[in-house]
Amino acid sequence: MKNFVLCLSVLCVLFIISSCGHKTNNDLKEKKKSEFAKTDSQKLNYPDMHKGPSSLEQANKKAAIQINKSVVIAEIIESHVKDSTNFLIVAKTLDVKEDPAYPSLAVKGEIYQLFPGFVLGKDKEPVDNRKNQKLRRLKNLTKGQNFKAIIYLDDSKRWIIQDIISD
């Protein structure tokens, strides 16, 4: 009986020693998860993951609205011209074609306020190039005339004429 109690005591001591010195598999998994989450948070610079969208998420939302493109044939309803680079065209889309690489947000038969998307130089003024020349000619169109263009919805929810397409 003494031997049995001695063996049982030794086993208990060994179990206690092994339990104190080593973590269980679940403990190790939880530690790895928390270390990964901490490392992931530090990499993405999240001050607190649950306080709102990250700057990465905000950038993705902003980019999502910029990546769209519609090829339209539109009829001029009216135009408001201040000068050669500052004007607004109100037009009705007669036809809308989607570029396979980009989603199209324009809808056939809808009326849009369109702003020219001039290429700007270092001084923030439109440069003299073929694209800008075609955009400038839009201000000369009158009610009822048609034009074919590439348009997109920008991040401020304004429709921009990216380019005029000549047939």
C-alpha cells in the first residue's frame, strides 16, 4: 500500500510540474491568434479596430466610385458657359455602352450635368493638347446637337467628361 501511495504521489507531482511549465495546445493557439492580431493591427496602423472604417477601407470606398466609365451618345439640352474652360453641359443620354474593363454607372435616357475633365499642367491650368481642344469645342455645341464621349462619376459625385470620341 505504501508503494501505491508513493507512486500516486510521484504521478501527482509530475502532473503538476508538467501543467505549470507547459501551455496546452488551446493556450498556444490563442496566444498565436492574439499575437497575429496585434501584429496585423500594427501593420495596418489601426488605433482601435472597432472604432470605424480604416483608412484602407476609406481609400477603397473612394476608389470604388472613381473606377467607372461609360461611353455615351448624348444630346445637348443646355449649356452654361463662363469661359473656354469653365462650363457645364446638361445632356440627355441617347445611348450608353459599357467598357468591359469598368462598370458603367450612366443610364440611357437620363439627364446629366457634365463637367469637362481637362488635363491640367503644373500650374493647375489646362494644357494645350488634343484632348483639351476637343473638350473646349463642347462649349460651342447648341441645344439638340449630339456628341459621343467617355464620362465617369467622380468621388464628389459629379459627372466628368473624360474625352470626346470622334466618329
